[in-house]
Amino acid sequence: MTPMTPQRFAQIVDAYGADPRRWPEGERASACAFAAACPHEAQPRLDAAAALDACLAADTVEAPGRALQRRIVASAHVPTRGWATGARSTRWWLPGAALAGAGVAGLVAGAMAMSSVMMMSGEPTSTLHEPSSSYLSTGFGTSGEEGGVQ
Amino acid sequence: MNPRDPDAELLARVARADASAVRQFVARKLPRLLALAVRMLGDRMEAEDVAQETFVRIWKQAPHWREGEARVDTWLHRVAMNLCYDRLRVRREVPDDTLDETQPDDAGQGPITPEAALEARQQGARVRQALAALPPRQREALVLTYYQALSNAEAAGLMGLTVDALESLLVRARRSLRAQLSEAAAAKPAPQGRPRARGREAEPTPAARKR
């Protein structure tokens, strides 16, 4: 542990305040040791810093409102229902009867139709970890818009 | 040995359009980002705009995020700070007179007398005014280290500074704040026994909205 100098101790307290938890991690122990060893020198500076810290702590910011949270969540444009994306959208279920005698064009048309049916009846996304909150039950984004998070 | 970024997995799920992850991410990050913007801009409405725009950019970039390049939280702070500075540049930032942030709730503090609540609000307003009067770089240094609780290395990295330069800003910021708050305290009428919370005590000066 590098011994702390009075000048460096002063710099630390003047920059970071009186709470050792805010002091640079690598110097915290030596600064605390200095304060304990030289209280006459350290304490007035610590007291002044603590007074300012108390003032700073008086400034609090009101938590974000639900409307803001909703807007931000909605801006992600994530559909609520299990909208198939990427590779999943290609896992079309094709019943055997639809395949029998179908040409390529028919296959494609049929697959696209089935895909639409699949997506419209998709299961809701998992809600395992959702905290209960009314704003969470609203839809996300607006239907038909481009996906914002893909 | 770098500990794993606690936000990386959640952001990856956001990038996969996981609605639950989006909600969790917002719940986890919005309060701090909003607080950062409020303290930098001194204007709640602008701060909410910045917070919202920050997340819009996050949503767009999430699919391209590579874990290990930087911490997600650091990245969020950088985006938010850039947006704050954009606002400050547009505003041609003038210290003070920009506050319209009504002091927030005391709900988390338990039972409190009306007089104490008023004093707390007034003190908070004085601090906010003093913060707004700081040069932006000093304010940023203080907000990042004191309120956002970033380490000196993280804050210095965000600001593109050495730790020494960051500490220099912090020392000046704290010195300025102390002086301003001392002046404000000296100007405040002395309490007379039990001050009563009437309709108009020495309320903070309502801010002129700057647009």
C-alpha cells in the first residue's frame, strides 16, 4: 500500500467527497489510513466535504412516469404476439393434403398462406418474468410498422 | 479478469425482439438515464425527450452490439450525454434561470413533517440551481461520479479525459458548488423557531423555459 500524502488526500476528498466508498478503489485503504493517523489534518477537510455531500444528496429526481415508460417501450416496436421472425418464419407447417399434386407455384402460394395463418394465431410471448404493472399489458408499437428491433 | 456485463444478456434479448426484455431494460435503465439528463439539462421535459431518444437509438443499435467492446451502461451514458450536449449547444447554454424541475416526491422517505419536506425541496432546488450554474464539463464530471456513481476511470473514459483531468474538474465543480450554496444559505431568511409552511415561502425562482 503506497503511503498517502497530505496533498493527495486533499485532492481525493476535494474531488470525490467525504465518503470513502467514492474514493478511487486503489487508494481507498491508504486514504483511510491517513485519515485515521492524521485526524487533525484530515477531519476539517472531511467535515467540509461531508457538508457538501449532504447538500448534493438533497437533490433528487422524480422517478419516470408511466406515460414516459410506455412511450419508450412502444418505440421498440416489438409485437406482443409471437410474431415469427427470422428463421422461425420459415418453419411453415404444410399438411400432407396440401402437398399432394401441388406445383411449385402452388406450394409457394400455399406456404405463404399457411405462414399468415400461423403468425396470426401465434402464441403470446413469454411473460415469465414480467412484474405486474398495468402499463405492461398494452400493445407495443403500432401494427403494420416496420420492426424497430429485429 | 473482466466480470460479465450484467446488461449484455438483456440487451441481446432486446435485439431479438423480446418484448419482456424491452420492458425490463427500460425499467432497469430509464430512472438513471432520466436523472442524468435532468441534472445536465435542468429541464424535465427536455430530459424526458433525451431519455426517449436515447432508447430509440439503443433499439436501433442493439442488434449490432458486441459484448466486450464496452459496458452497456457506459454506452447508454455516452449516448445520453451526447444528446444532452446537443441540447445544450442548441440552447447556447446559459447558466441558471433554466430550472422548471419541480422537486420530486418524498414518498420514499417515510413520515416527514411538512416543514421538513418544504426545506428539503428548497434545499434540493438550491442544489439544482447551483448545478445548472456550473460549466457543462464540470457539471458532467460531478453528475457522472457523484450521482451516477461511475468510477473515476469510467467517468474519465466517457468524457475522453485522464483521471487527473477528471479530478481537476471535480475539484473545481465542488468548490463552485460550495461557494454558491454558501451564498444561497446566507441569503436565506433565518428560521424563526418553527417555520410554518404557508402558501408562499421562499420558493425557488420558476425557470424560464428555454427553447
